[in-house]
Amino acid sequence: MSWWLPHNFAEKRHFLEKRARIIKVLRKLLDVQDFIEVETPAIQVCPTIDAHIHAFKVGEQYLHTSPEFDMKKLLVAGMPKIYQICHVFRKGERSALHSPEFTMLEWYRAGADYNALMDDCVDILRGAADSLAIQKYTYKGVISDPFKEWQKISVCEAFKQYAGIDLFLYLNDLNGFSKVVNERGIRVIASDSWDDIFHAVMAQKIEPYLGAGIPTVLYDYPLSMASLSRKKPEDERFAERFELYVCGVELANAFSELTDAAEQRARYESEMALKQKLYGETYPADEEFFKALEHGMPDSAGIALGVDRLVMLACGADNISDVLWA
């Protein structure tokens, strides 16, 4: 009777039952705050404007890599607090922490900035832990206690603390950045861009230590990594963006949203030019999205959280496949 089940279903059934409980509590935590759950189409004209994210093509369109564009259109239409739990798709992503098809929780608050989302994350991680009667999240021997006070650290502070690099000095200095990073024992090659070097430092010197002991909110990224986030009013070299780390694993990515249509289109064109240069492809513009921004999107904040990773950390699993139904 179980010929159709994955071969290890019996072993991971308890993980899947915990997964169901966590998803139920995620909905409850947002519903009690009067968020409206929405469902937007999975097939999109433009799946992403991130040059490094790759989408699956369906006819002349694409499976979404995030429900972001359509959810922002709903903000423009006047919906103040919305969320969605859905499957999203990213080509070429498969590892212990990645699946080409995965579940994302994405939510938006009109009239708020990224600080409100930091508070949401505290409630969600504590609520998910409570639903399983656990005190800590675990990944490959690293633990993280969401009930203690969290670490909040800026990107520049993290570079100083974990890599010994004063990032402020190298924001517009590729050669100097390359030299100091190489001196820290990280291999740099001539073709590396500033962003390439940044990510190398993050991967080798910083990310493994984030969220160890307690969850970490890493905030205020350099403007070149702004994506769909707005500039920081106090210092426009940075963007109001944060990522949440638990046990060294990136769990969520959040923005104070960019609402300026002209700047958003310029970033889209820049990202697609880079995508063409690096990968020989581009994605068409979602003109409805740009028209919505032109009509007027309210100041708002949005975040995407990886549900599978949250479940994996709550269960102490080592591989994301352990918490997927198939």
C-alpha cells in the first residue's frame, strides 16, 4: 500500500508531522495580527530581478522564485498587511540547504520599515519553537536559543568583528578591498568584482559564526546589494536590508521596500545587464509591477523566510530533504 512513498518516509515521518505543526502556527501568528493570507500566480512574466537567481521557464513565462512582485501590487491596491505560504522554484539550487522547489513564507507590512520585521521574526521563531516544545534550534552541532536576547549587528560591524576589516574604507575601492581580503587569507583573483569579494569574506569569515548561541540579525547592506530595498536615509551608501541567521544558516531576507519606480527600473536594467554578461540570459520586465510603483506604493516592509530551513533547524535535521514530503 506504500509503494508510492519515498524510501525513507518512515524515518522522516516525525519531521513531517513537526513541519505541519510549524506551518499551522505560522498562520496563527500572522492571522491574530489581522494579516490577510493571499494566493498569487506561480507563473510570472518576470521571476526575479536578481542577476544570480535562475528561474524555470514555462512556455514564454517563468515559475516564480518569490511571490514578491504580485504581493507588492496588492499593497498598491490598498491591502495593508498580507502574507503567503507557497512553493517557489529556483533552477540549479540543490544542496544540504537548498532545493530547487521549496516553501517560502513571505509577508508585508504597509506603513512600516525593516525594524518591525525584526520584531516579527522574534515572535515567529519563538512561536515555532513553542509549538514543538523545544528551547533551541540545532544544525550540525550548533545551537541557537531564540528565547534569549538576539544579536543585532550591522554588516560593517560584522566585517570588523569577524574578519578584522573596516568595510567603510573600501566601499568604493576594489583594489584596496582585494588587497586587504587577500591579506586575511582569502583567495582573490583579478576578475573578481567587489561583490564577489564581499561574498567570499561573508562565506569564509562571517556567516559560519552568525546565529551561533542566539539568532543574529545582520543589517544594513552596502547599496550594491540593495536589490529591492530602499536606501538608508542616514547614509545612502547602505540599504535598509537585513538577513536572519540561525545556527550559521541564513533563514530570512528582509527589506524596507523601495517604492521609487524610476530607481527600481534602473536597478532592474542594471541587474539584467549583469545577468546577460555572466549567464547569457535576461528576464523581461514586469511592466504591471512598474506601473503599480508609478501609481504609488506605500512605505512598507517585506520579508521572505525559508519554511523548510526553519523546520530543519527545529527538528535538528542535517539536510533539507529530510523535512520535504518527497
